Amino acid sequence: MKLLSTHSYYYIPIIIGAILLTIGVKFIESYGIAIFLILPFFIGAITTILFKKKRPEIYTLSKSVFSAFINILVISLAILLVGIEGLICIVMASPILLLFVFIGAAIAHTYVDRIKNTNAVIIFFTTAILGFSFSEREKTPSLSEVKTSIIINAPIETVWENVVVFPQLDEPTELLFKAGIAYPINATIEGEGVGAIRYCNFTTGSFVEPITTWNAPTHLAFDVLEQPEPMKEISYWDFDAAHLHDYFVSKNGEFRLKKIDENTTELTGTTWYTHKIYPEFYWRIWSDEIIHLIHNRVLTHIKKEAEK
């Protein structure tokens, strides 16, 4: 690989990839298929094409895939160092980035001998990435639901009291929370009944939650009027990434309490949310897991308080 690094063509995927990524997330402010699927596919493909055409005597698919992985790593480190994106986002995106780098390299390996014009490939993917970036900004996100339940050994009335408001939670042990994902620390309320305002306070700020249903002691529901940033990015710079604002939106939530017997209650917490980060099937894995962790943190705390 040292031999390859002496040739300028080796840096072409890095330069083009970094430029397209910067335009996509910094100026277009789009986090979607263009950035997480098409761009890494392009990096894998163009790395393979240039490698095979320029150094056929040492070319193998494994070397090409390795080179493409290095290229996407360098691009990621570059945007981290200049403060375009933070470490948490890069780490979350890395599995799908590496997968599509590999797919791009494998497909290019199959058809590389049929490709006569490398510049046409670059122009095609550049146009596709920028075009998808613009179009995805206008896409309407779908609504997702996350539901988590726990059994509490306490009367339903006692559980209800701890659902409406709860005191300071213990420090988290989960790695995602320690890395910067926002997590709840306590909850307070102003008023009682429908129209009351509940504040679920996180490490980055407060969720402002107007109460829409107050059926004590079985059902508490609320909308989300305001919400804080979903995380504090790890970066050398104090930057404000676009995905920290209005890309993950909590719409509403509820707690439902079911009486099992006099001293046993089932408590279920549900959150409805949208996010404008695509592909949804991949990012929903992360967001669902994070919300489950948040639910578990709150429900476990309510259980501990109610069982005292």
C-alpha cells in the first residue's frame, strides 16, 4: 500500500469524497441516502477503478477494498478534525458506510474492464449525490413508535405518583450516555390534569410536555412542545451540526399503568418520533435502541422509587 500512496490518483477518491460530504452535510444540510449509501458506494467503486487501471500488476480485490476502507476513514477523520461532524455520528454511521464501500468495490471489480471513461463515472456519481441530497431535504419523515414495559411490585396509585414527577436519577452506566447521548435526569410538573406542563429534564435541556390525557392512575399522555438537542457531539470544536436540530423530533408520549394485583403494576412508556436521517431502516435501529435505553432508565427509576 505504501507504493500506491506515492501516486496522485490514490488521493482522488479522498478529495472528491470530502468535498461532496462537506457540501451535503454543511451546506445542503442533508443526511440521507446520498451521504450514507451512494457516497461510500462511489468511494469503493472509484478506488477500485483507479487502482485496477493504474496499478494492474499489484491489483487484487482485497487490496482495493482495504484502500477504499482507508479512504473513507481518512475522509471521516478529516471532517472530524475540521469540525464538520462529531465522533458519535461518525461511529454510528461507520457500519453502513463500510458495507457500501465494500459493495461499491465488489461491483466495480466485476465490471471494471468494461469502464472506458473514468471521468464519466465521477461526473455521474457527483450529480447523483448532490441531486439526492437536495431532494431528500423535502422528504416527509414517517412516524415511529417505541414502547417499553416493566413490572413494578407496588400498588398502581403509588406508581402513578412516581410517573407524574420523579426526583434526580442516578448517574448512567450505559456507554452511549457516557459518550454524549442526552439522557433524563428528573421530571417536574406545573399544574395538574389536562393542560398542566410537565418538564422532563435531560442533560442537554428540557422536554416541554403539555399534558393531553390525565386519567389517574392508569393513563398519562402528553405532546412535546419543545425539546433539547439529542446529544452533545464529541469534537475538537464547539460546533453546531445541523442534525442536532429538527432531524430527530419527539412528537408525543404516554405512560400506561395496568393493575396486575393489589401490589403489582405493569408500567408501559411509549414515545412517538420522526427523524429526517435516511435510510430510515438503518437509523431507526439506533434511535429505537437509544429511546429504549431512555425508557429503561426512567422506568427502572420509577420502579425503584415506587418499591421503597
